[in-house]
Amino acid sequence: MTAETAGAGKATPWILAFVLVGLAAIVAASWASMEHKRASQLAASLDSAKTQIDQVRGQVDQLQQQVAQAESQLQQSAKPDLPVTISFRRALLGNGMVAMFKNFSASPLEVAAVFNSQATGQEQRRNLVLAPNGMQIIGPAQGWPFAPGQHVTLSNANYRTIEVIVPAT
């Protein structure tokens, strides 16, 4: 029995070492599992934060566009009125109406004119030079027979834009 006890004593350090290594492996696996779970949570938090950043950037872009529009409107409203009136009458010859553009300033005035018919989808752009205190007439003879409901827009960089809808006669 003494030999058996001596043999058992030699195996005890190996068993103890094996048990310690097993315990260390279990602790390491548990720690790795917790770290993996923590890393997954952090990755989800990072994705959520990236989504929030994208949303905030979109909101900032919208606000910047709104500010730019407000600035443009403010600049436009700070300009004086365009010293031009637009009136309409029936064309003497042919169908359609004639537009009469009257410049009330003492100097020549160049304006960008846009004639637009939403009914037909047609559009015509012209630069008009209006003489001081003068009038210019555009109608069927000049290539645009005005009709009720059409839009006329006049613009000049130094003045507020005028938009008029051709009235029914």
C-alpha cells in the first residue's frame, strides 16, 4: 500500500495542474464570451450613433436650405419694385391678346421676360429693353398670342420680380 500511496502522491500535482488549467480555460472562455457580448453591444451602439449622425446631418442640410431660401427672399424683398406695369388688350388682328409693358423710370430698363402657358406647356424667354417712360407691345404679331391664365414674369437683378397672370377678358 505504501507504493500505491507514493504513486498517488506523484499523480496529484498533475491532476492539480490539469484542474487549474481547466479552470483557467473556463474563466478565459467566460471572459471572452462577456467581451464578445460587450463588443456586439458597442457595435450596435456605434451603428445607432451613425444613424443619428446621418439624421442630424440631413436636418442640418434642410435648415441650411431654409436659411438660404429665407436669405434670398429677404434680399428680394429689400429691392425696390420694378418700375414696369403690364396690361393686356385684345389683339386688333388675329386671335389672342397683346401685352403692353410700360417703363415708368427715366432711364432705359432691360428686363428678362418669361411667357409661360401651363395649359400647353409652352414657354418663351425674351430680353426686353424698355425705353425711358416708354412702352413695348408684344402679341401674336411678335410670336406670342397671350391667352387668359398664362403667366408673365419680368425680372431685373436690381428690382423685385413681377409675376402676372393674364386675366380673362
